[in-house]
Amino acid sequence: MRLRIFLVEDSPVIRDALSESLEELVGARMVGWACNEADATKWLDDNPSDWDLAVVDLFLLQGSGLNVVKSCSNRELRQKIVVLTGYATPQMRQRCLAAGADAVFDKATEIDEFTNYAINEVERVTGETRY
């Protein structure tokens, strides 16, 4: 079983780069993506058991990633939500965690930490150590 990731990101360049690196470096499988709050919450509502990790940007074309995080309050315990943003101030990190995010990473300075988090999720889901 591969880690199934749903990505909420409005930048096509970032979305493509993240998808490629998560599939190649982490061994995950991208199960879907959305670029706005409405599409993200609809996909997550329509596919409640079809993802293991949701990666959410805060600033979207329409709506807010914070509302996407809040919409997942009834997710299964095994499902994790990570905020990957360019706006990871201490206050915003706290708001994301209070809304239900499991972790918050800065796109510019914490991409290695995010990748390690994803690798750990692969190991948790599959029960296999990658390295």
C-alpha cells in the first residue's frame, strides 16, 4: 500500500513539483488535488476514506486552506492534515493547529522537514522503513 495524498495548492508550478517529488522521493500516490476551498472540501467530503495525508496551502485562488483544515474535523484518526504554506508565522501555526492540522511547514524554509514528515507517514501507513 502506498501513502495516498490529496493536495490543495493553487499554484500549478508548486502543485506539479510537489506531486512529482512526493511520488518519486517518498513513494506516495497522488489521489487528487484542488486549487480552491470549495473543490477541496467537496473532494474530501466525497472521498472520506480515499486519502491518508492531505497537504493544504493556506492561500488559495478562492477561499481559505484554513477552512479546508476545519472541514476535516471528522476524519479518521489515521488520516493526517499538513499545512504547507509560505505564511508560517507563529500565530498562523497556532491557528492551523487549533483548526485541526497535525503539522505546519513553511514552503521556503522547511521543505526538508516536510519531506521527512511525509516519509514517516509512508512508514506509518505501510509498516515499512524506506531507508
